[in-house]
Amino acid sequence: MYIGRIVAVGMTLEKKVVAMYRVSSRSFPNREARINGETVSIMPQKGFEDDLSKNPYIAYNCLRIAGTCAVACNGSHTDPISEKIASGMSVRDAMSLSLLAMDYEKDNYCTPRIAAAVDRTNNRAYLGTIKKDGLIVREFELKPGIAYYVATYEKDIPCAHNSDNEFKAEDAYAGCTYILRGGVFAEFEKPVTAAAAIASDKGFELAVSLA
């Protein structure tokens, strides 16, 4: 099944919260995730920079640290969500306002904008989406070994049914590997690259991986 881009939140068996992002793509598979400080960006691979002239939505910051939170998204809304959280706004309000302001992507598929956020100081996480027919932002209480996700297609509603009850990741790189080909995510086609942030004693550990 092809479900497009995926954001996910979860808690490891060691009770560390995790935010993950995966690019799945049929049209622009020549992309990679790059770490720059506390931000991860999705960019065309070397030699495929001209793809940006075909679709401006394929390059963006997909993961960013905002204080005690990690935010993962499928587009440029990563930045306003993170900035609002860093300024003191609640995660729910920051996600809702930013998704509403930026709306779904105005491409040929009316691609939804999806977002995820975890806070390393508690067990709460949020998943959100804005589509042509509505906006949903939902809070989840995280438990060890469970991950929740939302995608741009098919699995496009934040809900308890879209979950993986055997989630495990000892570090951020393992989080990338898991969302690319572990558990329920192995069923979803066309993986390209992934990024993950896992809580640590000093904040968040970041990692990226190609499929």
C-alpha cells in the first residue's frame, strides 16, 4: 500500500519519546535527509537539484527541536509550529494555527499537511493534519512499545487505529530504520529517506537514514 509521507510519535521500551518522519515518493525519490544543528531538512540528492523547478514542495525542514519538544512534518509548516512552541504556545494551539494558516498543499493531489510533536518532559504527543475537507489535531498519551502515525494518503486520520504496538528503537537511527521498514511500516511502499528524534538526558538525539 502506498500512503505517501508519514509522521509518527512513540515511546521506546526504555520510556523515551520519539518523533519520526518518512518520505515515501513515487514522483521524486532522489531525496535525502540532512542534519543541520537541531534541524533536519529534506533536500534533492546531488545531481537532482533541478527537481525543485518541477515541484517547490519537495524541499523543506522536516524535523526541528523546539525547547523540550521535537516537531516532525511533511513541509514548511515545521518552522512556524516549532517557533510558536518555542515562544511558549501550547503544542495543540501551535499545530492547529500553523496548519490552518498554511492549509493543504496546492499541488495536483491537494496533498495534506501532516504534523507530529512529542515533549520529552511528559508522555503526551500530538498528531495533526489539514486536508481539503478539514483540520484535525489530536493528543495521544504515549506508552512504552507503541507508536502512532498519520500519513498523507489512505492512513490520513490521526487515530488510535493507526498504530504499531510492537515499536522499539534503542536510538534515533533505529527510529529511522523502524519507520522505513519495521513493524507496520514495512507494509507501506516507496520508502525514500527518514529522520528521527529521540529524547536523551541532554535534549534530543537526531539521526537520518536512506531507505
